[in-house]
Amino acid sequence: MTGHGRLPVVYAPDADERFSSWAARMAPFYAMTVSEFVAALGLQGHNVFDLEWRLSEGQGALIATRTGLSPEAVRAMTFWDLRPEARMMIARGHGRRCPACPSDIRRRTSALPWVFHCAVHVADLQDAAGGSLPAILGAGPMAALERTAKAGATVLEAWAHGVGQQGFGPAEMLALLTARHRRASPLSLREQPRMSLQTRRDYHEFLTTPIIRQALTVIVPEYDRVAPVLTKPVLSGPRSLAQGSLLQSFALTVGIELPPVSWTAG
Ligand SMILES: [Zn+2]
């Protein structure tokens, strides 16, 4: 494995498979760690996720030569075609999973925070705890929001590929959605879980702590209704989508498409 010839055995990438997933499947075949396998591709010292993020033409050509895969097939496993701001949103880790996918296959589109279905099985993606959107939101709200989420995802997809960059775009909309729409305030009675007087006393401090109030909760009231109070606030700007939970990124994707007509100061 020290020469620069072609590797004797190379798995074909699965449909829409990520480079990091493919490398993680190949490495054990050669009894190597992933970084050893990356070195065997001629890219010693490079991190597999960095390569996946932004593969240069030269690096792609090198991998193609070593594997016999076409340069196009190698590139298709990476996020080279996304604008940098969108690339920042790609989860490195395992993130969301499709229950129908083999456990060792990670797909490229499942890593995009505005994608909620497996590209191959169309199944609802699940978070690390096995939760899915229909289970979290309920079937009714899910069905009501799905079309808007799809439209929001189309907007984000175009933005990620550098289409329609001018004017008020998803980045500006995310800033708006995550902005505070009124002053921080403690939980209202409606927001509080049902609890005994004793519990109420025990949690007095929490119950009187001001919670930040973001526009998202007004623009997407379904989110406001089901999101647990403690994890309701989202990060600000693009990080909200990049690092949000399954529910949070779904609500943000819906919010991107919804015009803020109901956005009123509370
Ligand atoms: Zn799948």
C-alpha cells in the first residue's frame, strides 16, 4: 500500500453517499483507520471531512487515479458545489438517519439541514434519539406544514448553489426569524407544564427566569406549541439552521418560505 498504483479493491459509492461514509467503509477492508486510508489515497495529513467539504480538482484527480473511480464520481461524494455559507451548515457527525438505510451508509443530502427525507427511501429522517418529525409535531401539523417546508427547502437549495444571491435571501430571513420580537419574559401559564404547588416552589427560579422570545415562534406557531420550553430558543442567524435540532431546522425551513405577515410585536 505504499506505492502509487491503483487500489486492488474499491467499493462503488452508494447512491448519494458522502465521501466520509465511503472512506469509513473502505478503511476497514484494508485494516486501516480512516486517516491511514486517506493517506493511502495519496492525501496524507488531510482530514476526511475537510476533503469532503472542499475537494480541490487536484485532490479529486488523485483519488480518481488511486481508486479507478471517475473524477465526477469522486466529486459527487463531496460538497464542492455548495457556496461556503451553505457548506458551513453541513453536519460532520452522523446527524440524521434514515431508518431504511444500511447503518454504514451516510448520504450527502441527509447532511443538509433543510432536508427531512432520505433521498433514496423517501423515509422521514430521524434524529440521534430516533425521533422523527411526524412523531414530534403530530401527523396533522406535519401534513399542514410539509408543503411549505418543501418550498422553503427549494429556496435554500437554490441559495446553497449560488442561485438568486441578490436581495433578501435565506441568510437575511434566518436573521429575521431568530431575532427577538419582544422583550425576554418568563413562561406564561399556558407555556408551563402542569405541576404541583411544591414543584412550582422548587422550580421558582426557573419559572421566573426570562426566556428569549424569537420571531420564529410567532411566524411558525406550530413550533411554539410543540417545542420544549427549555430548548425553544434557537441560535441566531445561519447557525440556527446549521446546529438546530430536527424540529428547529424544520421550523426554520418553514419560516423561510412563510412571509412574516403575522409578525407583530407582542
Ligand atoms: Zn434511506
